Amino acid sequence: MEDCLAKKMEITVSEAEKRTGRNAMNMQETYTAYLIETRAVEPQSEGQCAPVDSLWRRYSEFELLRNYLSVTYPHIVVPPLPEKRADFVWHKLSADNMDPDFVERRRIGLENFLLRVASHPVLCQDKIFYSFLTQEGGWKEMVNETGFQLKADSRLKALNATFRVKNPDKRFTELKHYSDELQSVISHLLRVRARVADRLYGVYKVHGNYGRVFSEWSAIEKEMGDGLQSAGHHMDVYAASIDDILEEEEHYADQLKEYLFYAEALRAVCRKHELMQYDLEMAAQDLTSKKQQCEELATGTVRTFSLKGMTSKLFGQETPEQREAKIKVLEEQIQEGEEQLKSKNLEGRDFVKSAWADIERFKEQKNHDLKEALINYAVMQISMCKKGIQVWTNAKECFSKM
Amino acid sequence: MINQYKFEDEPELRDLFITVDDPESHITAIETFITYRVVTKTSRGEFDSSEYEVRRRYQDFLWLKSKLEEAHPTLIIPPLPEKFIMKGMVERFSDEFIETRRKALHKFLNRIADHPTLTFNEDFKIFLTAQAWELSSHKKQGPGLLSRMGQTVRAVASSVRGGVKNRPEIFTEMNDYVEIFSQKINVLDKIAHRIYKEEREYFNEMKEYGPIHTLWSASEEDIADSLKGVASCINKCCKATEKRMAGLSENLLPILHEYVLYSDILMGVLKRRDQIQGELDCRVDALANKKTEKDLFSEEIGKLEDKVECANNALKADWDRWKQNMQCDMRSTFTNVAENNLHYYEECLATWESFLASQTVDLHVEEDS
């Protein structure tokens, strides 16, 4: 962590701005651009602050960066981006991407993403990432020139491997299972939380109706009037207090959402392992079959059924020269295959080792972050209760004076 | 206990204690109905015994109320629960309906017992003490149906004249008050019901919220305890919210409903006073046109004038009493609501604070180790 970028450079996503432009199909579109500001942390002379560099990026560029990182570092649990569209909303929140509250929360999420990447021991050293932060023009071309898209594994290939792999590392199988459970339980939690928030909003806001009635009623009462009026005022305060409370809770929901999306990143690493393992198994299988073929040709015994074998039986055996040639070719292929198998094995083992190291790092981070989030949630609840106690203590005093 | 009636006047001098309980279903060939047990304990001399237990049905309460209204047209007779609730899907004989009705009937009898005049009413005594067959036969006595109809016709006739033009200022003020009070209390009743509904919906969602955290803790190791802690807090707050709801439905809702009914009763009482006044005005107007026989009718006029004065005084006194009780009831009910909410938040606060304490202790332990 000592060498990571986050220690050397202050990174913030400080602003969001609505822009209009033309998209790839030359149609007008509205999008939001985010201002990334960076500043070196090293102390300057005479207490001067280092100058701030800044550039604008839109969400799609963040997506491009993340895709690049996922493909280039498949053994790393790459931090996720904040959601593209507002999800798990409760009724008061807008599901509109242009809604200022959504944009604000997305700004925070994007900043969080950059900080996560910048504090990752491996990712922070990536040049493309550094350019993303510092080089406004020509960055897209730079990324595409790396040709990372070619390295990406096709979904179909990955799916196939998942079903057919015979001997994946048990730890990855367990991890995949865990990430499925994590995703399922956090989604469920977020959904119910949104409903709870909705209902809580209802309870508080209905109390706001007291204020007006009490006020009108107090006009016809002599002794009760003052008590009613002032109690009504406290009911208004109570009803208004829910807005801030729920806005703060939204940030808690965002913390959970990050780990919901992290589950997908975990799964991606597991998938990569399954793919590599499957590749390895296929290569081993291929090698075995070639060796067998070679043996059969050399000894003349046919152990496996093959069309070649049948046709040669029907149309006559091949000449010794033809056989020799075949054996030669096979022997070359076998040698190549064995080298490939060796290197695939090594690759596979390296992948498992480095992936597992990052997964351990991730686990620690996750446990720390989630525990902190839960503690924050408790702090929020405590604050809400204290506010409630204050309001109702005041109201009780007013009522008792009626 | 919240549903026990609160004493209004000198509690130390109370000598009549009434409870309504034990609803029982009766099925006959013609109908099905519920009876309630009415237990009376008293030290009063006029009562032959010191304890009575009788069974009464809703019809009997209706009878009592109409007898009281007849005997004291300008006194504020406490409200009876409605015949049936139209809104809401409460079935006529559902447990909830019966319990709500029982509490209201209990309140009704106790309010009468605490009323300085009504408590000594003869029909009230018979209601509390007579066995079923005694009550039936007593009900059959008294003004017949026809004479009661005659009264109504006269009442309607004189009400058309109003008795409004000679109405003393104070009763116009009362009328204005009741109009606005009625509006406001109806709105309050609706608000209270909405709050109850919203709290119930919140409770329903909370029931699901806690267990998810427990489920999550099953796939975690390091944070399993924190998750279980949060689950436990949420479940406790859920129970606390249930208590808060119960407080509303036991206290605020019945009181507001009672005063909604009271506002109709007040309108009725003011109308009846106007009618009595109207009878007098009617006779006076009629007499003004007759040149002779003034002396003959002066006695009748005198009697009517007495009647009006009695009615007015009775109403004025009872009005003041009603206002005082209303103020008292509202004060204690709303204070109780505030207390309920305070208890709710205090309980939730304690729960979360204890969770927080447990978490920060762990953190310190981790840092030290």
C-alpha cells in the first residue's frame, strides 16, 4: 500500500455538469460530464499547495476504463462502478438519471471507484489508469490501441467452460457460491430497505397533518388553544425531519450496493479460473489422444475406433512411408503440446496464486467496510431516535399544558 | 389499564362501579345476537343489593339512551357505539368489532354513572339491576309508540319554526363552536386512522427486514456477529412499533371516535333546546293574535317559560361540564400518545446504543491484538 497512487496523489470527482453533444449516430444526446481533479500530495516548498490538474470524463469513459482493467488483470477483483441506472428506488426518489440527487450520488460513487483503483497495489500502477486521470485528449484511442478487446473472453466460451470443467480449484467453486449468495442477499436487503423507507416516510409525513388541524381547532378554544398550537408546530418539525434522515440512509444503501456489484467482480475471477482450467483440461485431453494415436500407428494396434482406421481396413492399409510421416507429424505435435501444457499449467498455477492473494485482500477490505457500514447504520438509527425523543418530549409538554 | 374509564368528578366519592365484559353469542331461530355482562358494585342506599350481574344486548343500551334523552332533552347524553361500521371490512360479529363495541359500551355506562344528574335516573338503575324478563316488561310500560310519534311530530313542527330568533346569544355561540369543533374532530379522527394505517404498513415491512440480516450472517464469518446484532436490533424495534400501534388503537382512536359522536350529540342537544324555545315562541306568537283569553293562557305560558329556563340552565351547566371533560380527555389522550412515542424511541435508542457499544468494543480489541 505504500507505493500506491492514492498516497501520492489527491483524487476527487468534484463536479458534475450536464452536456449536450452528438453521439456515434450523429444524434443529439444529453449526458453528464464529471470533473476529475488531481493534485500531488508531496509537500511543496514554503507550504505551497501543488497545482490542481483537472479534466472532464463521462460515465462511458469510466466504463471503458473498467473494461480495460478487467480484461488486463483477470486475476484481480476489479472495483465496480456505481450503477448505471437508479435501482432499488423508493417512491420519493426519482429513477431519472438526470435527477440531481442521483447525479450527486453517482459523482460520489465514481470518486470512490477511482480511489479504490488508486489504492490497489497492482491496479494503481497501470499506465492507462494514470492517463485516464491526467490526459484529457486521445485517451480513448490509447486504450483501444492496447488491443485489450481482443484479449477478452467471449461469454459463450466462459459459459461453456463453467459447465464442462472437471477439476476446478475447490476454493474458487466455494467463492463462486459465496458471491451468488452475497448478491442474492444484498439485493433482497436493498429491496426491503427501500420499502421500509417508503413506509417510514409515510408515517412521518402523515403527522404533518396535525399541525393545520390543531391550529384551526385552537382558534375556538380558550384554554387549550396555546397547547394545541405549539404541539402542532412540533408535529410539523417531526414530519419535516424524515427528509434528511432518509437522504443519509441512501448513502448507506450505496455502500451496500458497491458490494452487490463487487460480487459480480468476484464471479468474474472465478470464471476466469474455470476457463483456464478447462483450457488446460482440454489441452491435456488433446495431448493424451495424440499420444494414443501415435502409439497405435507405431504398434499397428487399433485400440480406438476411428474413421481412418475403418477406411484403411476397407481400402487397404497405408504404406510404411505414409505411416512414418504421420508418426513424425504427431511426434512434433506431441512435443509442442507438452510444452504448451507445461506453460498452461504454470499459467494456471500463477493465476490461482495471484488471484487468491487478491481475494484475501478483498475479503479483508470487505469485512472492514461492511462492518463500518453496519456501525454507521446504527449511528444513523441512534440519531433518528434522539430526534424523535426531542420532538415528542416537546410535544408532550405542550399537550400536558392543554 | 388504558381502557378503564378515567374518573371525571370527585373520584374519592364514587359509589357506583360498573364493568362491561364477557361478550357471548346467542343463536335463536330468528336471529343471532351478542349479550354483554354488566356488573355493578355500589354502596348506595337506593340499591337493594351491593352487587348486581346482568346480561344486556345492544338493543337494551339503545333503549336506555332514548329514555335518558326523553327525560333530559337538554343534557348531553354520552354517545353509544354505532350500530355497524360501514367503512372498513369489519364484519358485524368479528372479534375486533365486538371488543371495540364492548369498550365503548363500558365507557357509555361509566360516563352516565359519573354524571351528577343522569346517575340517579330511574331507568338507569333498572338497566343495571333488572333481570332480563323484568327489563322487558318495564320496557313495555311507558309512553306508547303512538304517543312517541306524536311527540316527534310536534317536535318537527316546532323545529320548523326554529326557536332561533329568540335564541340567547350564548347558545348561538355554542352552535358556532360545535360546527367548527365537529369539522376539526372529524379531520383528526381521519388523521389518526391514517397514522395507524401507515404504522401498520411500516410494521409489516420491518418484519421482513430483520431476518434478511440473519440470513446473510449465515454466509459470513467475520461480520456474522455484526449482522446478527443488526437483525436483533431491527426485530426489537419492530416489536416496539407494534406496541406503539397498540397504544394508538387502545387510546387515541376510541377517544377521537367518541368525540366525533359527541359532536353529533351536541348538535342534537342544541336543536332540542331550540325546539323547546320554539314551543314557547309559538304559543306566545299565537297568543299575541288573540285579543281575549290572555289570562287563561298566562299559566300555560308561565309553564312553558319555566320549561325553557330549566332547559337552558341544564344545558349551560352540562355544557361547561362537557367542555371541562373534553379538555381533560384530550389533554390526557394526546399526552399519552406523546408518551407512547417517547417510549418507542427510547426503546429503539437503547437497542441500537447497546449494539454500537458491542461493536466498538470489538474494534478496540482488534486494534490492540
